[in-house]
Amino acid sequence: MTRPARENTADGALSGAVGPVSAVGSASGSASTDGAAEVPPWLAALAESAARMTVPSPLRPPPGGGRPSAVLILFGDGPDGPDLLLVQRSLSLRRHAGQPAFPGGAIDESDSGPVAAALREAAEEAQVDPSGVQVLAVLPELYITRSGFSVTPVLAWWRRPAPVAPGDLTETAAVARVPVAELADPANRATLRYPSGHAGPAFRVGSMLVWGFTAMVVDRLLAMGGWERPWAGEPPQELPPEVLRAATGGLDRSP
């Protein structure tokens, strides 16, 4: 089986490469003295792989940039192996209602930068304790044309995991640690037609349909991490009507 080719989209597709990262913290896997788990080799390798990537021109912020925002890509070591933390947006939001996403949002004036913003948003949306998170890399900004956000992904290791839950039900409906193995399973993959008319990857995990910007990032993470498995691409499917209605609502502050 062959893997379907990626398409550049105006919805923030991560087609091709993502630019150089700057290391924050350590990805060396040195022993911990506080009972926290050391950075595993697979995540250190992923951070190194991301450091060699370049941003394709369609995703580079235009002159003047966009609205600065950040998301936390938080990897943990769960009972089923490596996993990713995702939140599901509340149905009451005006944009991305009900959509799974990485914790994140606009960078506030009180934030010292994207790392602080990503950690703050993860604490607010999923009750993640920032002291248990080790930031490994800050990826370059990725511009989402449809929303006008310049999103900085912050890659991190959950060195001291703790229970998580929605912090504010008006913003977050659910929080889930999704095993990477489930995301990589070809049976859970699909190609969807986005509201822009372009096609992009999607993942069905549990009751969630991961698509849009988040699915684009997940797609690249699977490739960079060496987890990607061949899958038979089918013609792009249309978004379910209820998902499309929620996706084409008004505006909120989240990328």
C-alpha cells in the first residue's frame, strides 16, 4: 500500500517540512533526581528530527505576521506506550466548537513568550501542572490563513504526569491522552475535505474526529517519529454535517 500524498491547504497544512527548532531544556535523557521520568530516546530523536525541518512558503507568516498564539504538543509515556494530550473544544465556542486540538490559544501580554503561553493554556484547559512538563523544542511559527493565527508549537515531555480534566467547561469539553499507536493505526486514518475545499488528513480515535490544523501536525509527528504506517488512501470524504456546522461558526481566541 502507498501513503496518500499530502496537500498544501489554507487551513494550516503541515505539508513538507517545518523549520529549525530551538532547544529548550534537555532532550538528553539524563537521570532525574525528583522521581520524574527521564526523556526517552524516541522523543529525543523526534526533537532532533524536528530541528532539521524547514517551513514551506505557504505556511510562513506574511509581512506583519498574524495573531501570535501557541499550542503545547505534550508527549507522555502511558500504559499503551507514547501518547499525546488532546483537548476537545466545547460546543459553546464560536470557532472550532467540538473540535479536538492541542491545548493552546492566543499569547497574552502577560506571557513571556510562546512557551509560557502554551503552558498557561494547558493548565487552564486541561489542568496540566507546568512543573511536571519539560519543554524540549520550540518550532517556528506556522501561519493559518483561515483564522489569521501565527501558531508556535511547543514540543514537550510529560516528565511527571498527573491526572488531567477540563479546566473550564465553557472552553473544554474533554481531555484525553491518545496513544500514538492509535493515531498511527491505518484503520483510524482518513482524508477529509476541509471547508476551504482542500483535502487533509484526519484521525478517528475513540469518539473524536481529529482534523484540520491538529491533524496536520499529528501527521507530521508520526512521520518524524518513525511511527507512520502505510495506509490505503481513499478519495477524500466530506466532513460530517455536524462537524462542518461547528467549524464554520464565528470567531474565538483559539487557533
